[in-house]
Amino acid sequence: MLHDDVDLVLRSVRPWGGDPADVHIAGDRIVAVEPSGVGGGVRSVGSIAAAGVTVVDGSGLLALPGLVNAHAHVDKSWWGRPWESYGGEGGTQGRIAHERARRDALGIPGVDVATRVLREGLRTGTTRVRTHVDVDLGVGLRGVHAVQAAAEALDGAVEVSIVAFPQDGVLRRPGVLDLLRQAALAGVAHVGGLDPSLIDRDPVGQLDGLFAIAADTGCGIDLHLHEPADLGAFAIDLVLDRVERDGIAPGKVNIAHGFAVVDVDPVRRRDLLERMAGLGVTMTTVAPLRMRQLPLHEFDEAGVRFGFGTDGIRDLWSPYGDGDLLGIAWQYARAGGVVRDEDLRRVVEIASRDGAAFVTDEVHDLVPGARADVVLVDAENPMDALVRRVPRALVVAGGQVIDPVALEQHPWE
């Protein structure tokens, strides 16, 4: 049955590895998912001219919801540019200084920079992104405007949520708090912070400033927290105190990285997670290989939502990264010793369906009413897709059919 207003049908795909189904799409919405026979023949995109409906023959490919990048830095990559040698000093302070010295020469931030990164994520199936965008005295709000323009240039294929991020500190550069407030008033979803003890050396002052902006404007807070062990746990306690004091709604405050959560002893971690769950404070991880991973079962049992992100890709902090969110999910699973089917599938759910809460309040799944974000892969099931990191055969983003091959970029050109 062809539903009214349908302009795209994904024929004979297997949502989440289930039975073959036809996914009917009208505009940017899924309107029906109905059983079908197993499609055959070459995977191709054709058009039923008389009906004006485009049909994708999925030939039994596995269908997953669009991937969600919950922690990116799309404003400051040299992806698609000639190789940039790693320079400057190591450590957070050294990388901040090197980036400030080199970014202008690389055109960072810029619309073209952000567009290349978003397109590369889209090529590998990422259809929703929460990105941190530098806001400081050198760039002002130029990066925010550049990322907004890049998202517009992709015509709605990627939904982007922006965090105004004070990479160089909040308090140690007078005027940054005012810039963050301007960004919040201009409509960014969140304001960020960074290591309140190690960077600003004033955790109470930094967090009070950020929470005042949130209280006045209604924006959320997304805090980079690399501080280890008891120091980081102390910062988390300060965050939770303010969430409780201000009555901030669940999901509005996020802690990125949060290495302290895995550094502290199990009892301290349990207490932190229980309190975070009760207040609706979330976490995001980029699954760093050198660190222990956020414990999947402990987070799920406590009820703390977390998401995966790529962090920066080929930027002045590191030459690594390729924007493939499924690769980050694989890295998390492999480094965390995830091997059982139900846990591997759970990782894929976090990378797609459940991670969408970091960008939208909408349901993000292969169901009627959801945004038409679908990734087709040649895999037996979600677990197989994860462990083999299979190439994306086709991506549908906001109802637009995306050919991954056509979007492929070569950074060395």
C-alpha cells in the first residue's frame, strides 16, 4: 500500500535486523513501516515516474536509525585540507596555546571548515550532532555563525545543536562570560565550561557564572571535565548542587568526558551516578583509548543517560579521527570489553536511537512520525554492524537520499 504524500520508499530493508519491511517517507518524516517481501536484484535508486515516488531497493540490508554525534567540534578541523603537522606543547594548556596561534592561518573557524566536517559525518550516517563551538575574545561569536551557516548549507540533512564553548577558560579571560551570555541570548542550546579548578582555578566562580546564564536564559550547560579522581568528583558535586538548587529540568545539564567517574572507587561512583540519575544529569564520552570506559551496566542500572561523540577530527589538538560515530561506538565496546549480544546491541542503541536525546526531544527511531533518518548497511544484525564497522551503503537524512560514495572526501587533495 502506497500512503498519501509519500515521495520515498525504502523497499525490503530490515529495521534493527528484523523481518523485511518497506519504510514509507513523506518529506522529512517516516509515515509507515510495513511488512514486505524480500527484495532482490542490484541495490539501486530508481523512480516510479507515474507516481512521483522514488524507490530504494534495499535488498534485505540492515536498517538503523541515523547515528548521533553527542560531542563534536565541527568548527575547528583541517579535514579536507593539506596535512598539518602536530606542533606546540602537549597537555590542555599547550594545545590551547597552539590552537590560538595557528587557527587563523587555517581559516578556523569558517563555514567551509564546518561544512566539510558535517558532510563527512553525514557520509558515515550521522544525521544529528551536538557540537561545541569555540567562543572567546579572539573569535567572538564567528564560530557559532559559521556552524549555523554550514548546517543551513546542508539543507536540513544534519540537525545541529550548538554549545558555546569557552575553550580558553571562562573567568581567566575577562569578557568571556558576557560572550557566553550573548550566545545564549542568540539561541545556542547550551553554554559550556572547562575544568573549573585546573583552568580557571575557581570552580565555584566558574560554575556560578554558567548557572546564572542558564537561569536567566533557559539554555542548558555542557561542561568539559577532564579533571581526575577526587578533584573531578568534587566538580561534579558542585554541578549537582546547583542543578538541585536551581531546579533545572532533566537533560539540560551534561558532563563531557568525566574521567573522574571511572577514577573513583565503586562506592563513590555509585553515589555519584544515583544522584546524577535523580537530577537528570547526563554524560558524553569520546571513548578515549588510554582511559577506562564509562561502565555500561552501572550507568544503565543507575539510569544515567550517556552518548558517544567523536570529539575533534584532524584538528590542532590531534591528527586522529575521521568523523565516523560507529567507529567511536566500536572503540568504546572493544576497549570496555563489551562482547555479549545484548550489550553490543545496547551500544548501537546509544549511538543512534537513544543518543538523539542530546540533540532533540523527538523520537529518533524507525517508526512512524520520526524524522526520516535511516542508515542502510550490509550486515546481519546491529551487533555485526558494530563489530565489523561495515561501510554505509546508503544514508537517508531528513528524507534526503545521500550516496556515501558521492560525499566521499580525500583530505590529502
